[in-house]
Amino acid sequence: MHVSCGFVHFLFASTFGSYQAYEFTESTTFCGETCHSVMHPEFAAYQNSPHARVGCVGCHVGPGAGWYVRSKLSGAYQLYAVLFNKYPKPIKTPVESLRPAQETCEQCHWPEKFFGAQLKVFNHFASDEANTPRQIRMLINTGGGSDKFGSVTGIHWHMNIANEITYISSDDQRQVIPWVQSKDRSGQITEYFLKDSAFKPEDVAKTAKRRMDCVDCHNRPTHVYVPPDRSVDESLQAGRLDRTLPFIKQQAVQVLSKSYASTPEAMNGIATELVNYYRTTYPDRATKQEASIKAAVTEVQRIFTVSIFPEMKVDWRTHPDNLSHYYYTGCFRCHDGQHVSREGKIVRNECNVCHTILDQSEGGISVMPVEGKAFKHPVDLGDMRGIKCTDCHLGGGSN
């Protein structure tokens, strides 16, 4: 009887311990902190993301035993890579073995939901002495909907509801797309080829293809490494940086964009350069606004620690965000006016296909052209047809 009781206690303890181990390996703490040096960039970005309340396994594993087993097998190799320092810097994306978005994203996000046009306000600040505020108010034509209730429109036209998009990329990060195919609800297929590309029609059959889903645009839904230009704009808008400091936008972006061997080196460099800039260029301000300068140093250092990770060679340039076309090619991977079908049909790239500008202001004064709702660039670039945002806007100090 004593042996039986001992065995029962042992069995209970083993079961409880196994369950606790299972719970721990499924936790965000395990994913983000156990392999701290390796996963630090991903964990830091995750904590500041729209999905910060969603556990890692919710997206990377999802429900069901099959993918749980696959994740553990994959995790065994990752553990080996960490122990023997075999992992790449930075961690490569996109993750090829990632579970399909239909089985993860769509557990929460209903693909047939109709969003219509959504108001979006973009606040920017110029790199001039006054840090001049610039605002653009526009309607984003998200669209969506179900083909059961009419046509599927807008950006979510791509959602595999009434249309199916398949493409071929010529690089690992899916940034160069030489071929894309659309198939509508009637089964009609249209192929588009990138002009002046080395990729030829005869290459299609022998090249791996990918069916477009959520993560082809929403490829950084959580681990977002925000470009310095945007991070500084957000801090200025929120009041964490003093807009009365001359050229603070320009200087903050420049010190964030420099190369540093380590985070401690960056912290010292940011503090030294910002303080010295105001002492040298604006000595009176350096005295009168000393508190604002110190606060600016702290805020710029904070921005660095959540978006740039020199130890893992990670920053905004290593992981493109496709959900736009301002700092990254994004939408323009296909919508560049250079993808043409055999019949001469071009993948559209007119601005008003996806968004409608309602107002544009600079320094609080509207600069919207009277004749229409066309975008007016703050700097006169002449005829902007054929010019992409990314030709100039790189997210860092060279903007």
C-alpha cells in the first residue's frame, strides 16, 4: 500500500511538473526572455506592438496538436543554434515555416469584414529649425466585404475572397516581384510581368509560387522596427520631445541613424552629440533649455532601445514593412506601373485607387490645391509621376 501511494504521488508530481513545463514553454516569457540575447529585438518590438496582449504561440503556433509538434521540432533546432552560436544575425524573415495566416490571423480577424474607407491622420515634422508640423488627412480605401453581398473592393480586394493573387518573388524577403497573377471569381486569369526584368514567361512554370495572404502586406504585425524618422515624429507629436528645440527633428534622426557597435556605445553617442550640438550651435538655448535637452537625450535613447539593436544587427532597414509605400517599397512591389500583362493591361498605381486626400497642412495652414485633392509635396519636385516615396524617404538621416 505504501508503494502504491508513493507511486501515485510520483505520478501526480510528474504529471503536474510536465504540465507546468508545457505551460512555461508556451509562454511569452519563455519565447522572449529565455534566449534573451537572440530574441531581444523581437521581444522588445513585441512589447510595443498592437499585438502585445497576444501570446507568441497564438501566431507562431496556433491551435491544434499538429502545429504544436511541428513547433517543438523546429524549436529543437533553434535551441541547438543558440547553444552553439549557429544563428544568423539578424534573424532571417519571412519565416518560411510560419503557419498559414488563414489558420492564425483569421482566428481573430474576420477576412470578410467590410471596413469601407477609414480616416487616417499622418503627422510629420520638417527637418528645419522650427520643426514645422505637417499633417495629411486621408481616407484609406480598406474596403473588403464578401462576394455574397456584392463586389469586393478596396485594398482588401486582395483577400482571396472574390479574387486570388499568386506571385513569384526573386529575393528571400519578397521585395522584388517579377510575376504576379490574378484570378477572379469567374476563373479568368491575368498574368503580369515586370518590365525590363530578366524573368521571362518561360520561367513561370519552373519557379516556386506563393498565394498571397494577410502577411504579404501585414508582414510586420508585431515585430515592427520603426524608422527613426517616424519614431521622432511620434515623439514630437506626443510632446515627449520639445518642438521649440531648434532642429531637434533633424538632429534626433541623424544620431539614431548612425552606426554603433553596441547599445552602450549608442547611448553615449546620442547623449554626447545632442548636448554638444546645442552647446556649439545654440549656446544660449543650451543654458535656457537645458532640461528640454536632457529630456530629449532620454527620449532619443529610449527610441533607440526599442527599435535598433546593433548586437543582433537589427534595425528598420533589415526588416522591411510592406504595409505602406513611404519608407519601404511595400505596395509598389506590384503597383509600380511597371507590371504589364500580355494584353497591355497595367497594375494600377494611381494614388486615388487606395486613398483620398481630404486635407494637407503645413504649420497649421492648409496647403491643399484648390483645383483638387491631389497630394502636394512640401518640396517642389516638378512632375512626380514615376517618382516613388522610397526614392528619397529611407527612414533615416539621409531623408
